[in-house]
Amino acid sequence: MSKFLLVVFDGLRPDMVRPDTTPNLIAFAASGTNFMRARSVFPSETRVCSASVATGCLPRRHGLVANRIPHPLDAARSVDTGHMTLLKQIEQDTGAPLLDAPTIARLLHSAGRDFAILSSGTTGQTYVLNPEADALGQLSLSVHGPEFCSTKGRGLLAKLPPPPRAPAERAVWLVEAYRAHILPAPPDVSILWLCEPDTSGHYQGLGSPDQLDALRAADAAFARLVADWRAGPHAEDLTIAVASDHGHATITGLHPIAPHLIGSPAEGATVMAGSSCGLAWPDASAETIAAAADWLTTQDWVGSVFAADGIDLPPGVLPNSAVLANHRRAAQVVFTLRTSNGPSARGLGGTTLYDGNLPLGGGTHGGLLAAELHTVLMFAGARIRPGALADAPAGLCDIAPTALALLGLSGAAAMDGRVLAEALFDAAPSDAHPAAESWEAAHGDYRQRLARTRFGRHIYLDEGYRG
Ligand SMILES: [Zn+2]
């Protein structure tokens, strides 16, 4: 019976997959199909991406619309979705599941198939991948401790040496745990989510010696897993996919936005800051939302500006639906800080202003830069076309449908994503043709552009920027 493993290198930019940093990922890609136009979702933030991986759906369907979201019952406060306890509290407060769309975990359970997660991401990130792990009797293991694992995850954690503290070591530890305890008898679908090179990129900077070391260590651990797989009993029936959830941009300016809001039409809004930001109000009128969005287009520190669908949008502002993030839980105004495609000090393209706790020169993501939206996506295995470079558009939402197709299970058709037939031996590639879509809005000197690609009924975000 066919099985599927997804290994996520959190925050890995495609241009960091190089012979000197990830020789083993390059060899893996050469043995299978490598998607050259893989895309994240917006906001390009880890929990948003995790929900798209889990559901095969866009943020407008799954509803986990930002790393920090307005509280669903009280937009006067916001919730950091990095904490499992806060996500469980939201579910209790609202009496509703965290995600609006069914997860692959639930679909597998309904089909009598098994699912497991091992993650060194935040506790919230691990929870988003499968909020029902305990209810469905599935394994979910977080390196952050037994209280953040499902019952089965706690059972596995108890057999393992204590996780190291350093994130780069934790990622390697997690791969070794998978090799030793899961790979010999893998569940039907499993996800191995590595917090590197994201964590080192955030704090030490993109392309820093620390980040390259963390990436090399994760790549080497992955090579050991691949070697076991090829030599073991599941070389034929297990397909392995490698993905990143988003890329990274370099912070070239720390820019607290709260002081700017004082005395502006946005004063009084709940602010969710980062490189992608949100403004929310418990009971905002259409006029308030429009005035705040309009004012943002007059500020030189602002990049792209989006606002709730269904109101009269001021000139220069695009609807949240343009970035596929319109959902009742979304902030009424969503915007990015000013960006550039120019290189960082280490020569990696994509820089941005940022409001938060990360250091100047560190990495961040969440916005619409190509550096943030362009991701890694590759597959290898007995059922995957070898040595193939796929130039059809692909994205995070396509992973779950493709896994279901490999397992011979239904459910893909109800997802936003598509089965990546370009990678599969036994599937006819789609006869759709990529069609570029360009959105533009201007207000005086302010002008923003958004580039998307339509492929059949599927839409991918390529890039958004001011200019
Ligand atoms: Zn991430």
C-alpha cells in the first residue's frame, strides 16, 4: 500500500538549495521531480502555511489567516497562534474547530488510514497541522515537551533521548527520531517539520555562517534518512516530498508602526505587526476601514494594502480576495511594510521593513516578495518521474491532494489545491496552461502591483509590491 512522507525545511529559499549548502537535497531532486515554480500562500507565515499543508486549502477556506489573528469573538485583542494553549482556548471560546476545512488527518482517519507528525516548530504550528490528533488517535510529537504531544506522541517522546535546546540540533534530533522509530514502519502519511533553516535565518540572518551550518546539518540528516529509505523495505511504496513553507527577506529597517497610527484614521485599531500587518476593529464601519486603508496608501513606509471585500475600496487598495485571504477571521485591513527586491548585505534578494522582536539584519517573512513566496517543492520515489524539472505552477495547497492521489484516496477534488500530475508516472499531466494575471491599483503617487498565475481553477501568488 502506498505511503507518503512530507519533509518540510521551514523557511528554505529555493536559491539556498546549492551544492555547497544542500548537496543532498540537490541529489534528491535529481532523482525525482523538482517544481521550479512552487509558491507559498499569503500571509507567508508559518501557521498560515501549515494550515494550507494540512487542509490543501487557501487561507480564505481554512481560516487560519495570519500568525497573529484578531480574536474571533473580540477583535479588540489579538492572539499569537504560535501557542497551542491559545489555539485550544479559541476553540473553546467559539465552540468551533480551529480550521474551517477538513484536514488530511481527518480524511485519512475516515478512510481507516494512519497519520503522524513530528515537528520542531512552535507548539501552535504543530497543533495547526493536526488539531484533532488526540481525538483521532494519531501521533503528534512536538519537541517542546509531552504536554504539547498527543497521547501517541508522548509515548514516542518517552522513548527518545531528551531534545537538545539549540534549534539546529533539534532539527537533526527530529530526523534521527523519525529514522529510528517511524521509518521502519511508516504510517500512511507522515509529516516531518524541521524548524531550520528558519530559526537561524530569523536571528542570525539569511546566508549567515550559522544559518548555512544549520542548513548543512539538516541536509546531512535528511541524507541519512534517504539512504535508509532507499536501502529499506519501503523504497518502493513510500514517496517522499520535500517542501519549504515560505522563503525569507532580510530586515533592513526596524519600523514600529504604532506611533504612526496616533492621530491617524487607523487610531484605535487592534494592530497585528510583523512584515505583514493587520488592522482590526470589533465593530468598524465601512467608512472607518476605508479611511484607514486610504491613509496607509499615503505613508512612505507602507508596501501593499488590502482591505475587506464588500466595502467601497479607496483608490490604491486591493481587496483581501486578491491575495486569496478573505475570510471572516481576517483583519479588515491587511498591509505589508515597504520592501525592495534588492540584495541584502550577503547578496540574497529581498529586503523589508519590519515591526517586531527580530533583529536588524535578521530574516523575516509574511509578505509578498518573491523572496518570501517562492518555495521549494520536490518529490522522489518509485512512482515519481525521475530527473524531471516541472515548470507548471505548484504550491502548498497541492501537497495534500497529491498525497491522497498517491494513496488512491478521494478528497482531493474538494480541496483548493490540485494533484501534481506532472510528478506522477501514472497520471496524465494537466492540459491547463499557466495564465499570468496582473492586478494594479494606484492613488496619486502610490501604486501597487500583484502578480498571480491561474492554472485551470487554481490560483498561485507570484509577487506583490509597491512601485
Ligand atoms: Zn515557516
